[in-house]
Amino acid sequence: MKYFVYILLVIFFSCQSKQENIKEKPVLHEDLIYTNLRFMADLGDENWEKLQPQTNNKIEPKYLDDIIYISQLVDANACGNYVGDIEIKKDSIYLICKMTSKEICTSMAIYKATYIIKNPEIKKYKMAIKYE
């Protein structure tokens, strides 16, 4: 009986820890084909000085038939994990950098954000970056 209780406790705690490791996948916009935020430089790196001015560049999308391709450098919290998303409102597309982690710090990093978006109407949009 003592072993039976011990086995039940082990099974209970092992199943519970697996549940904590399962993360919900964020629901992304239906027109978003692909998104990626790739780390480029940390505050204080030698590349930071070269890349930082480019984070203020105007977003210049490439319209390829019914697809929009966007690649832009963005500033974000160095300790966070991010996923890209979009929001479409009339003639504007907001490129969203969603923080998926709860960990934040005072340090900043530069990421290369890439978005590929469906554009079946072959419409030109204004672009802006939004952080959530």
C-alpha cells in the first residue's frame, strides 16, 4: 500500500509538470503567411552602433504580385521573446511585435523582423510598427 501511494504521487507530479511546459500557440492574422524576428545585436555590441540608426528607417515593403514582403530592423527588449503578427485597418498594415514572455529587463536589442503577407486585392498599404 505504501508503494502504491508513492507511485501515485510520482505520476501526479510528473503529469503536472508536463502541463506547465505546454505553451499556447498565439492566434495570428489569417493573411500572415510567414513572420520571423531574428536577433541582430545587443546594446553595447559593435554592430549596435551600425544598426541602430536603421531602426528609424521608413518601412519599404516589396509588392510581389499578391504577396507583400517586409524586412525591417526593430528595437525591442533584450530579455523578451517575440512573435510577429499583423493588424490590417483600411489602408494600413500594422506590423506587430508581440512579447510572448513575461521576462523583461532594461537592456535593448535589435531584431530583424520579416513578414510575408497575402495581398489578394493587390492593394498598396501604409505600414507602421506596433509593440504589444
